[in-house]
Amino acid sequence: MDSGLFSFDAPFDFNGIQGNYDLQVFEKDAAVIKGRHDHLFGNQENHVFPENVTEVSEDQGKQDQPLGQEAEFDLSDEIFDFNSVFSTNTVCQEFSRPENTKPVEKMPSSFQLSSLELLSNYGKSSKKLRSSSYGRNGDEGKERGRKKLSTEEIMRVAGARYVQFSDMRHDDFSMLMHPFGHALSGLSEDETRDVELVHLLLTAAEKVGYEQFERASRLLSNCEWIASEQANPVQRIVYYFAEALRQRIDGATGRFEFVQKELETKLKTGPENGLSTSITTVRSHQYVPFFLVTQFAGIQAIIENVESASKIHIIDLQLRSGVQWTGLMQALAEREPCRVKLLKITAVGLAGDEKIVESGKRLESVAASFNLPFSFNAVYVRDMEDIKEELFKTRSDESLAVFCPLVLRTMISRPGCLENLMRVLKVLNPAILVVIEVEANLNSPSFVNRFIETLFFYSVYFDCLGTCMEHEPELRMEMESLLCSGIRNIVAREGKERIVRSVKMEVWSAFFARFRMVELGFSDLSLYQAKLVIKQFPSASCCTLEKMGKSVVVGWKGTPMQSVSAWKFSRDRGRAFGNYRL
């Protein structure tokens, strides 16, 4: 392998692009919001907004820190540092203020502004939601037959309240009269309780971000008292996220010591290694449209790309059941006038995974039924970092395609492993590389920002599962249990222990540019096939499909969930972006 083609001085920085954060916007916000109190909330532990506030002293600032830690007060830094993580450098406190004393006006820190901006973006639709769906009071809303809010909509209303609380002054009469203001007017009692529960969860996450673990623990106790994994979707979401926050606290305070062993076990056997063949996940594809839609669009792009080849070799980095290739087999078997002489599929799996062999036998049987010349090969590795180009036994007379579904994101925490895979693929030089990824930014170095993004993404996912698996409650519970492991990893872990990561297509595009890759795009026929797949699901009206540049994004009620893109390596010998950092 000619590794000299790409000699990078430093790994790609996946934290370099973080959604739509604009530092200039934050600085403008800092000027506009000047005078806003340092704390994002009042005293949320008892749902009572404090009437008195005094200036924070250094001794008071240290009061709520864990033993052995000191708080450093540095509120002058107005530049958001994406490489920093939450620590004790800024403390969010609640104190009493003597009567007739004005609150101290301070500039919010940059990461407070970014969290507020993020929640504000999520909460904007709640205003439109209330104006279009609710009457002037709850009774009028009921009379108009308003639909019950979805899980995501509850989160958005709670997010709007999070932002509103941050901008409230303590002498606000309406706030004293109704701690949750007008944002909850028109909601049913159940919806109001759900919004308040999410509000508690957001407050607990804030306290964890500032390492105020005792206060966070009290708030989580309230969440855990109300929420349940057997209740409605909002309460289930809160239950799982509260559990993850509790684990983060336990890890930070040294209350358990099995984290490393648990991590090593998951790396070897769990879904985080990118080679999962979970039966539950495969079954869920029959009900949840995202993966099948992106899968069909990607496979149609492969069919079109190899239309003139007589020998076709497909490398599948996550075969699962293999059923996705039956449609391609049928299309190749019916192809005229250029008949296929050989279709070869190579599947990558962990050593000892017998499910791949079973999938290969099923594919051989399908190929025989189509009278299609076929061969199957399994490549076993202990870890994805062990992949080498000689394992795939490619031939010069083959047209090579690589299928990469939900794999790359599992290697973000191990940049050496990811870049090794890309170098191997570069040497193999496939005619097309199809990439399917989660379209969400779940990799922010800021804990609170990452928590917010993860909360909203999984809220949409749970809403989807509730709709698509309405008549399959046991399968839904199994899927939510699998998703819960991802939630725990994103929220409770940091550094190399945080294996479950996702970034948006704009970040992957920047990463692929490092290897001189160019995007191919999708034909109208590929999009047509994807739309046909959507129509096969009862939940078709909730599933959205749209193009983003040359990529295709599948969403749920307008929220992006998965993306599919097609790429090839350029033979241009131009500059290789050795120090590329966004």
C-alpha cells in the first residue's frame, strides 16, 4: 500500500464543524444579552423561582464543587472553544438577593450562549405550534379538537421554556404568578407535566455540565420518581437520559470502577464496533423506513454505476442479513444485452461471527434461483483497524463497489482506525463508495450542547418507533433498549470511551476531501426508487425525502435522520490537505 499518497501531520478534527454555530452570532448575542444573569435558570430544584439574588463570591462559588476541586472564575472569554469540555472554569449558582438590590449584570460565557442559541433554534417552532394549534385557553383548544403534541413537540416547548427562563428577570410579576409563564397555556395537564419533566431534565444536565453533582442528583431523583421506561414516550426518554446522567455523575465521582471492563467488552462484541448483526435491528427495518430508503437509493446507484461491467465485486462493511442484495441480484440477472459473468460479494465481520456464513448461504441460494453466477467471501478481523487491502482479493477485470452503512461513525473516536480504512479503500479504488450515516451532530465537545442535540434526535426516533411499531410493543421496547445503550455512551462517557458518535454530512464531506474524494450524486431513478420504498410503509406521510447538495436525506416529520451519499476517489494528484482542520 502506498501510504505516501496521504501523509497527514495530524488526524482529522471531527470537532471542527459543529452544526450551525457561528461565533460572530454568539458575539453579537453577547452584546444584545448583556445584563442577562449568569445562571440559565432560577432554583429549579423545587420549581420555585428565587426572588432574591446576591453577587457570587469566590467562597460561594466553591461551595458546590466536589471535594478536592477548585472553581476558576473566568467570565471574560467571549470566544467559543470547541476543543474545551465542561469543567469548573465557570460556575452556575443560585443565591439570595436582599430586597431592593439590583441583580448583578454579567456577560454570559460563550458556551452558555451556544447552548441558548441551540435550544432557541429547536424552540422556535413551538411559537408557531402554539399559535396554529392552540386556542386562547385550554378549553378552546379542546373544543377545536387539537391533536396531542408529539414527543418532539413536547421537547421543543420545553426547550423554548429553557431559553425563556434564561432571559427572565426576578422581578417579573408574571413569572412569580406562573413559574412556567404563557408557554404552557393551551396544553393539557398531561402535556404540561411532560414539559415540566423535560425542564427538570435540562436543568439537571446543566448542573452536571457545571459539575454541581449534588444538585444534579437531587433533580435527577425528581425525574426518576416521575419517569418510567413503561410510560409514555416523553417519560421513557426522560427515564433513559436521567439514567445516563446518573452514570456520568457516578463515573465523575468514582462510584463505580467497571467502566473500562464494560468498554472493552463492548468493543469486542457490541454494536459500537460497526459490525453488528443484531436481529432486533434487522427486524426493525420492516417497520422503520429510514434505513431501507437510504439502502435502496444507494444500491440503485451501484446498479447504475456498474451497468456495463460483466464482473462485479461488492464489498459490504456491514452485511447483516444480506437481504438488501436480493434486489440487485434480480436486476443483474435480468440485464440485457451485457450479461453478468460473475457477481462477488465480500462481507466484513468479526472473527467467529457465524451469522455472516448463514447470510452468505442465503445469498447463494437466491443467486441460484436467478441463475446468476455468484461467489461469496467472508473477511474476518478482530477489529476494523486490522483491515488490509490484500484481504479482499480484488481483480483488475472487476468493477468494484463498496457499501458502507452506518459504519464510519463508529470509528470517529479512533481516528487512526478510520484513516487506515480510508487508505485501504483508496488503494482498492472502487468505482463507487456508498455511505449511509446518521444525519445528526452528536459529537460536540461541549457536554450540554451534545446533550441537547442527543435529546432532540432520540426524541424524534422514539416518536417514530411509537408510530411505526404501534402494534409491536415488544419489538419497540427491544429497540428502545438498544438505543438506550447509545444514549448512555454519548451522555455518560468522554474521550475514547465515547464510542457512539455521529456528525452531519458537511463534516463527512470535509473528511472525504482529505482523501481527494468527489461526490457522485443520485439519478432521478434512484430518488424514484427511494420514494417507492417510503410508500410501502403505513407511516409514509411522516417520512420525508429531500436532496442536500448531491446527497439524499431521509427524515421523520421534517427532522433529518439518515443520509446517503455516493463517492469515488479522484485520480488528481493535487494537494492532499495534509493539515486540513475545520
